[in-house]
Amino acid sequence: MLAPARFAVIAAPALLDAATALTAAITRDEPAGFPAVARQVGAAWVDTILDGFVLTLAAAARGPGSGQRTATMIRDLAESLIGASVRRTDRARAVGFAAFLDQHLTRQPPTVGFAVEPGLAAAVGPALADATAPAPVLADALHATIDAALARLLDEPLGVLGLGLVTRTAARLGRATIARRVHAEVDRAVLDPVAQPRLAQALTGYYHR
């Protein structure tokens, strides 16, 4: 496989609907409707990241249906952060949400993702080029992917929310706990001969030319 240009996961249909509703609210300049639409966008974004990345990685590591505990942790954290922030959504913040979506959401095909930077490409390239890459090579690629996905698909949208100091601290602590769990699961799974090919296949599915 050539060097990947984009990391992407399938976007939930609800996210496309929420993005359309947000754009419409901005166009109509309806400030009273911004908080509800922002909550809709946030919930759909979380569902997309869980279904498209977290749960697919967990299924590769442990089998179908895995990852529910981590998904619940992420959903609970996201709901508390979104709930604490969206009620203050004004036009400027709504426009910020829309700009973020414009950068990361594509409609044909419906995906959420980001451009792969050279450092990430170098980290994942060897594993993408060899479906039977040794465990350390696959682990390096997966760890780099997790770090990039959390930074671009979790940290960046949290930045758009405009969290207060206490809420930002809670977000950092929750995010660190989630990252430790996912990284530890990768370290275990890459040594499992049954899970290893599933992980390699999942990794390949995240990256596109």
C-alpha cells in the first residue's frame, strides 16, 4: 500500500443530518436554536467515533461486541462535557462547529477523518505494507493511529466547545484514562495470534489514498 493520505471512518447518518441542521440554523440566524442543534451534532459525532473507530478496534482486539465498557466511558464523558457547554452556544461558536465539520466531514462517501501527516504516515507505513508485519511493527502503527485519532477527533472538537477550567481538567483526566485503556488493549492483542490479523485488517481499513 502506498503512503496513506487520509484517516477516515464511516460517518453516522445522524451526523450528516445534524451538520445540515447546524448550517441551516446559522443561515437563518436563529440563536435560540443553536444549543439544541449543537447538542445534536455533539451526540452524533460521539456515535460516529465510537462506532467507526473505538468499537471496530475493540472488535478486532477481542472479537465482536467488545469495547462496550470503554464506549460507555467515552459516552458518559462526552455527554457531561457537551451538556456543560452547548447551552452557551452562540452564533460564533455555532460557526466554529460548522467550520470544524467542514474540515473533517465528507458526504460522498460519508466519512469523518483527517489528512495523514508525515510522522503518522511513517509510523503506520510498514504495517500497512505488510499484512503479516511482526507484532512490534503492528503495535507501533496502532499506537500512532490511536494517538492521532484521539487528538484530531476528540481533542479538537473539545477545543471548539470552549470548556471552562474545571471542565477542561475533567476532560483531560477522562481522556487520559480512555487512552491508557485502549493502548493497553493493543499491547495485549498484538501478541494474540487470533487477534493479530484482525488488527492488521482494521488498521488497513482506517487509511485511504
